[in-house]
Amino acid sequence: MAAPKPRSSSGRSTPLRDSSESEKMEATGSWDALDWTIEPVSRSVSRSVSRVQLECLLEAEQVEVEGYGVVLVNTDEAGTLIVTNFRLLFLSEGTRNVIALGTIPLATIEKFNKFVVKNQSTPRQSDKTPSRRLLQVIGKDMRIIVFGFRPKTRQRLAVFNALLKCTKPASLWDLYAFVSGPSKFNNTNPKVRLLNEYLRLLGKGSLRASMNMIEDGSFTFSNDLWRISSINSSYTMCQSYPFALIVPKSITDDEVLQASNFRARGRLPVVTWCHPKTGAVLARSSQPLVGIMMNMRSNTDEKIVAALCPQLTGTRGKRRKLYIADARPRKNALANGAMGGGSESSSNYFQSEIVFFGIDNIHAMRESFARLRDYLDTHGAASSDGMSSFLRHGGWTWGGGNLSSMSASVSTLGDSGWLIHVQSVLAGSAWIAARVALESASVLVHCSDGWDRTTQLISLANLLLDPYYRTVTGFQALIEKDWLAFGHPFADRVGMSTVTGSCSIPSELTRQSSTGSIQSSPMRQPSASFTSQPPTSHAQNNYSPIFLQWVDCVSQLLRMYPFAFEFSSAFLVDLVDCVLSCRFGNFFCNSEKERQQCGVPEACGCMWAYLADLRASKGSSHVHYNYFYDPLKHDGPILPPAAALAPTLWPQFHLRWACPSEAQAGDVEAQFRKMDIKFSELQKEKEAAERKAKEITAVMELLSADLQNEKQVSSSAMILAKRASKESEAIKRAIQSLGCNVHFSGSGDCTVNIESSQIEPPLKSSYPSKREADGAVQRDDKSDLSVSITVMADDVVSSNPIDRVCETLCPLRMRDGGCRWPDAGCARLGSQFVGLKANYEAFDKLSIYDSYFQPK
């Protein structure tokens, strides 16, 4: 059947009253902190909600009704109440945020009722005080919430009628999961996942199943002891069993078919888990049809049960022991004999022992759950009557009552019986796991129909025996195998609407309804009398929190063995919320056959893909992962002793609405997670600081290398400076040997006085000499033999004063600036003119030999 197209997500709200009605509403007083007469606030809220809806609504979520000025009595908070096709949504009036306590999916609502309470007042005000118009909503997730509505309006009636319509869809296709479609959470066919788990159990995990393998029937693999049978591929043998079954290899399909007639609803004994080393198995079935006289037998049934106990490895023909675990009380098993059922006789089954666990039926669990919910609401911090438990009884209180009522409060918790039921399931599962792990025995588990208590015991024993099921992936495989594939009736137990008619399922698929009714828990009347309307509930008689109770048992094991599980308690809470909300199609209908016929895997989103997407957002640091998980610490079975099986309230689930602060107060994992997040932040800061330090170190190394180069350059410059100084001294001595006095100034100018000893007496004349652009030296004809030469530096000549002196006095220099003796090295090599005495006019004719430039 093709899935319908998703509807448009832009839903329009239905107005509860027009503005004229609001303007005509008379002032009728106030209730708590909310003034009912403030009409501008209502219009303001209406405009604000239209903007908020676009942000808080999910894909394809449509608004049906909006109610303004509604008060959440539990917290005395005013806001806007919105009914959509998926949930009841409550937005805070002040912040426009979604209030979690007042927001509940429609499928999570067990029942809802209208109440009217009259306020207590003085005789003079009796006619003026308005009554409180309340709507009580009781959820399957342990919460009881109450909304208060404005008087003299029809808001409460409109919301009530919208809840009636949306919580009872006319067909399966009206459920939100079908309207929204798979979206990005596509669902692979669960048959493929089930077959992959079978292959893992048979030791053929390297093989991967496919739809082609399922369609052509080529999935009948086997090992030495067990095989996968396709006898139920069309669901004709057993409509509540999966398409593939693991049966003993020695049993033929004809024998399997014949044995199914001896078990209730055709649920014959099949293997659900096998030990990879010892060959011991866990098997499940329904009760045998032994009749009122308990004398009916089936040879094929006895043969299949005997085949569950192959020979022990390492022994000579010795068969292992078989335990048949009946989850019911013995008297209930005997009473079922009157209806054709009953229990096995150990004399008919070779080397078997019958054990009764005494676990109550679904009706006892439903009533116990309701009592526990009422207890938590009565003694919680956020009670549905709006009064704190510390003030309800007056005076100093403890645990919701005064000191004298403390024992009564604890007794009320015990009277609920919930923890006793949890302990019974835990003890039975631990006993089964111990028989398999310690004795290598095989265990066959059943109750009446084999889909409630049997599923609880088998799946919990699997969890204790196989470490793979304690991982996130394995936990999914466990639920899909033992809960979904083997036909736990989720539609009946969760309280979904009937879906058989819309899927055109044959009438023979309809289950036989159990007897019993839902016990409504009446609301307390702390300060006024309630006028109760007839209660309305969409929960069927078969509603019972069986799956929730099993998850509660898993949380108890997680508390006792925090290192053994990869997932956390937060993961379990989100899992239960997804199942109860019916947002995804994984848990629709009552069997694998019904889901396949209705096209649920193709038309609806997958819860597992949604949860995986949540975890992918933060990786291993996500809240779904258990920070204490150590796969090496518990790499085998965990067998809790009986003394350790003392369950407590599951705070993350049981107390999150009634006592939100206490629900997380003792959560060691949450505290450790915060510390780990802080440590991760510090680790990131440390890594950033280390990277910065490395960068600074690299920069310092570069600067150090540059400084070393500068030192080398400076050292070379010092050497050159010393050498230049020596050369200057040499030139100075050479010039002085010519009879010249050289005087250097700080500005780089020098004055050279040349004295001649040939003319007596010496005539003193001043002869200024200056280098022009052509390099020639201009002379002034004077009769003085004493010449004063002043060398002036310009931009063209060298900045070294010694060089300028040499250029001025050198007799080998040509007029164009060239040197007639370029290879002489002149005074730059430290040579000097030794004993050179000549007149100034004879400089151009002077011959200078190499010997003059030899160093001293």
C-alpha cells in the first residue's frame, strides 16, 4: 500500500473566540497570579504565538486549536496552550519558550478529564467568586498535569474536543508519523536487520543479508546445531512470529508446522539466543495446550524441546539439562488449563525441570504503575494540584507529609507494588542467565501467550549473557529481535488506536482481548470539591506498561553495573519517550506482519535513525553514551546475586516531572560528564596554548638566527674596521714620510700641509685644492713652497677620508679619474712611501717601484 503524501506543515489555528466576545467579557476577579480581565495581553499573546509557531513546530505539525491565558496549575505559570496533530504544546507567556512539563505528545496521553472546582470564599463573596475550570491530563510517562482556563469562555471545551479528535484518529494514516513521512530518518527494512542478527548468532557474521536474499528465500543458513527456517515466511503458520525462525537442525519444516498446533496462537518453541561455545540456548514459546485435564501431549513438540538440549561438548553422550521457566504464578497456570492452556509436565520432557517465577499479568502491572504515578504526584515538588508537598499537610514536612505521616508515605510507595514487580522480573532473568552461564543448560521460557512476560525475561537474560547487546547497536538488535519481530503487541500495550481496519488486515489477525479495565486514578481535592465529567481515555483494556517496565529493569542493571553498558540512562529515557510518542513507526501495530502489510517501514520515519542522528551531533561526548563504559571490564556474562537485586526508583524517569531537581541531583554520570566537558575545554585550551608556544618558539628561533647573522656581519665589520684603521695608519705614515702633515676633522675633511726643505727660507703660501666634477686639481700660482691642501668631500667621491687623500695626492692618477698603476694596490694594502722626498712640481715625473710598498 502506498503511503499518502505528507500534508503541508503550515497549519492554521482555529480561533476560540473573536475579539468582540473578548471585549464583552466581564471582569470576574482574579485567580492566583493571572488577571483574567487583561484583554490586551491576550491579543498580544496571540500575535506572538504566530511568530513562535514557526520555530517550535515540527515538520508537518499542524495547529488545531490555540487557547490563550491558560495556567499550568503544577507550576502556576500562565501561557498559551496549543493542540496540534502531534502534541499538546504549552508556551510560556513571559518568555514564549516551550514549557516541557506542559508539553506532551498526544499518543503519550493515557486519559484526560474536565473538572470544575469552586473556590472557597466568604459568604459575602460567594456569588462573585468564579469557579476554576480545569483540564487534567494524565500521561503514560509518569506525569499528571492540570491546566486552568479563563471563566466564561469556551476555550477549555475547544481544547477538550480537539484532544478527542486528535487522540482518536479515524485511520492509521492520520497518525503524525504517516503525515510527516520518513523525512531524513529513512528506515531500512527490519527484516534485513533481523536476518543479520540471526547470522551473527549462527557464527556467520561475515555474511550480510539483503532484500534479494529474503525475496528469493535463500536465507536458510545453518551451522552444526541450528538452522534458519523459512516455514513462516508468509506468516501462515504463526501470524505474530517473524518471517524467519531459528530451529534445531534435526527438525524438519513439517515437524515445525505440526508442533505449532500444540502451542497457543501457534507460537512453538524456537531459539532466540545460542551460546557460541557451549551450545546452550535460550528458547521461547507460548503455553502448551494440555487441556483442562493436563493430559494432552504432542510428540513433535516434545521432540523439538528435546532438540534444544544437544549433547554437552567434551562428554560422551551426556545431554544437557533443560529448564522450562513459566513466568506465571503456578495457580494462574493451572487456571489457564480450564481454557485449554496450562503448563508442561516434567515427566513428558526428558531431563527437564519446571520453574514458576510468579510474575503478575498485564492488568496488575497497569494498576501498579497508576498507583506509583499517583504517589509521585502527591508527594512531588510540582504536584498537579498546584501545592508543594512541603505545604500540603501543614507544618514542617518530610517527603510530602509531616513527620508523623512519614511511615505512611513510605508504605504508599510500597503499596504501589511497582518495585516488587521490577524485582521479580530481574530475579527471573538473573536466574535464567545463571543456568545458561554456569550449568551450560538450555532454558525454554513462556507465559500464557508468550509475548509479554516471556519477552521481558528472554530479552533481559540476553542482555546479561551477551556483551554485544549491552552496546548501542546490539541493544537495538535485541529490541528488534525479541520485542518487535516476536510480536509484542505494542499497539495494544502502548494504547494506540486500532489500525487493523485501515490496513485491510483480515479478521483473523484481530487478537483476542484480555479482560480487565484501566483503573482511573481520581484527582485529589486538596482545597475544593471537583465536579468531574465522564472521563475520556483512548487507552484500550490491553494497555499495560510492559515495555516501560523492562526498560526500568535495564536501568537497574545500569545502576548496578555502570561499566558494562555503552549507553546511558538518558538514552533509555529518550527511547521510552520515542516509543510512547508514536512519532516514528518502528513500534506501530502488534506484529511484524501488520507493519509489513501497512507499509510502515517505507511510510514512516525510523526511530533508530533519529537517535543515531542525535548522537552524531556530538560524537562520543553525547549524553546517550555512558562515560564509564569499559568493554574489557565486563566482556562476558554479568550474573547479579539475589542480594543485589533491590531496585529503587529510576530518578531520571520517575522523578523528572514530579521532582525535577532531585531527578538529576544524584546522577553521578551527569556530574562526571560536566567534569569531562570542563576537562575537554581545558584540554583544548592547553593544546591551543601549546600551539601558540610552538609558534613563539619558531619565531624566537628565526630571530635568534637573524641575530646570529647580525653578529657575524658585525664581527666582519669589526674586522674590516680594524683593517681599515691599520691601512689608515699606514697611509698616514706614508704621507708623513713625504713631509706632509695630515689633519682629519670629525666631518670627514682633511688638511694636508706640505713643507719643502729645498728652498731656504721657506716661503709660506696657501694653495687650496678641491676636486671638481672632472677629477682635476686646480692650483693657484704662488711663490710659496709651503702648500696647504684642503680636501672637500662631495657626493661623488668616496666617504673614506683616507681614500680621498690618496686620490688627491696620488701622482699616478689620470685626469679622467683612472689609475696608471691599477695593480699596485696603493696605500689600501698598508704600504707607504718610504723616504720619498720631492718637489711638488716633480710629482708627475716620479717613478715608484714595488719596493716602496713593502710593509715594515
